Amino acid sequence: MIYLARRNPALRPEEFAQAWREHSALGRLCRNVGQRVKAVAQCSRHLQTDAAELSKDYDGVNLMVLAEREAGSAIWSDPETLAIMRPDEPRVFADYVRNFSLLCRQQVLSGSLCVDVLPQQKQVMLIGFLQRSDVWRGAAALPEICPPQWQSLALGLASRIVCNTIDEQPPSGYGYRHVVEWWFDSVEQAQAAAASLDVSARAQDGEFGWGEHVFMLTEVTHARP
């Protein structure tokens, strides 16, 4: 499960990561959350990077590995979650988390193909939300290999490329088809990749084109385990 978050406007951008960590800590009070969520990586927008290709409309991306697929729906009706975590969400976010969360199927396309490799603290990632539509239709197929556009120019510097394909009806306004993670060994590499992004009209079309998109350069500011 992945969510694309905007902060509560009352928080300054530099305050968001700490407020988000505090919110995540509440999950330790929820026994069922611990059982249903195997791993979490909070990827906060890198505030020192200012590139025209990158969005400033969002503040972070949460990457969650669920213990089982059914947890993606069960977690929203869990009594502990509703009593402990949901009341804290307006303090941190611009909306309730359920309203911007996406259930995905993960596929590693480049780098270590082991799905158990998890992003750790300070991991730098360029994350792209691709092919948004108001009338959502799921992807026709998962990419069997990494599409050339996803590894062109400085994107090819990524040490790992992961495609997350949305395969369940998303919330209104979040009708993306793919969420792609590019992992980099340094901020400088990620910045070079962002600067090399072709966001011209010709790059939007095709089965694996960007379409209507959001790109964000992030750094993991909290992870477990």
C-alpha cells in the first residue's frame, strides 16, 4: 500500500517529517496494525531540491508492505486504528489517510530482484506517480522488463527500480496506474535524474509513458523494521 500525502497546512514543510514520525509511533499502540503491516518507509520530500520537473504540491510518500492483501481493506475498519490513529490524522495531513491511499502490486525491475530488500533510513528515492485519470482503468499488464523510458538518461543511475501497479479502484483524484521508485546512492545522482526527466508532450503517451504525473525527490525519514 502506498499513499501520497499533503501535510496539514498549519505545519511548515520542515515540521512535517517529525509530525509524521509521531503519528507512526501511535501504530505501536495498535496490536492489529503491527500484525498487518510488515514494513513502513516514510519518504519525505527533499526540501533542498528545487527542480521544475518535481512537484511541490505534496509532502511525502508512504511505502507499506502488508502481511497479506486483505489487510489493505481490513485496516480501515480496525477498531484500534479508528480509535487511536484516525483522530490524529488531521493534525498531520490535509485529509484522512484512506482518501489518498493506493493498493498496489509490487514488481522489482532493476537492481536486486529480492522483494524483501526494504528502504532504510536516509535512502534517497525519486518517486513517480504515473498516468492519472479521472476515470480510472487498471493497467493492461505489468511490465515484464524495465521500460526504456524508465531507465533513460540519468534515471539509469538508479541502483534499484521498483514498479508498483495499482490494481484496485483508487480514491477520487488519485487514479494513477503505476507508482515507480528509483533508488539512488546519493542526492546528487537523484537530482541529476530529476533534471534529466523528459516531461515533454511526447513523453506522456504510450503504455509506459508518464501521462498525467507527479514526480517527487524524497529521502526516507522513518523506516521500520
